[in-house]
Amino acid sequence: MNPRALALILVAVVVVIALVVWAVVWWLGRQAGVRRAEFERLRKERNLLARAVAAVEEKADAYRDLDSVLAADVRSIIRNLNADRLDLDR
């Protein structure tokens, strides 16, 4: 067989295999369920929520001497949130 033809056949086979691999990866990425834009939006929302909770924790610590019902409720919510955070880390 002609060496040039063999080289062209090998190049064609490599190109076809690369296209098939690219198509499979692309298809799996589309089937993953979460799009990149939605993931980024949810990540930003999570970060905003974490900052808000941290601000509430700071305010609750600043007014720890208060005996109001609201302050007690906020502290219990923060305790539950911290317990849930520990459960998520496991």
C-alpha cells in the first residue's frame, strides 16, 4: 500500500475519532442538567445569602444583652443555621 495513502487514512481516522469524542463531551455537557449561567447565578445568590447571614450574626452578637423576643428568635435561627451548616460539611 502507498505510504502516503496510509498516512492520509490515519489522519482521517484520528480526525473522526477527535470529532466523535468532542461530540460526546458536548452532548454530555448539554445533558448535565445545570447550565453554566444558572450555576453562576446560584453561586452569586449563595454568596449574597452568606453575607446577609454574617451581617445578621454580627448584629445579633452586638445586641446579645437584649432580652427581646426578636433577639432570642434570631439567635435560635442562627444556631439552627450553624448546625445545618455543620451537617452539610459532612
